[in-house]
Amino acid sequence: MSVTVHITPELEARVAAIAERTRLSPSEIIADALQNGHSLEWQERFVERVAAGIAAADAGEFAHDKDINAVLGKFRPA
């Protein structure tokens, strides 16, 4: 099925920016929004958080075993 939707230049630019950063097509970005309820704002925030996580990992910022065990211990039954 093929559908044509007219959107504002601003929305088109946002979709294009998300598509470029995620290596998805604009159609895939719009389909995700429709199928999963992921608004452009949600997708933009998601891409930013992933980029921040990758940057942190590239900088060697990982959780240490002691920190992970402390969190896991917090939620283990007594």
C-alpha cells in the first residue's frame, strides 16, 4: 500500500534528520511513529540518548562491578 502525506517543511526536516542519524529511511521513521506511537519528539530524544551512551562508552565511562552489584543487591530479596 502506498500513501501520500503532505507534511510541513519543518516536519520533513525533522524526519530527514532522524533518518540520517539512524540510517533508516524516512518511510521507516514515519511507519514507526504510526505503528508504535513513537512521536518524532520521542524518536529525537531516543537518538540523542543512544548517541550520549555511545559517547560515554567511547570515553571509557562504564559502570564498575561494585556499582552494578550494589544496584542488584538493592533489589534482591532479603
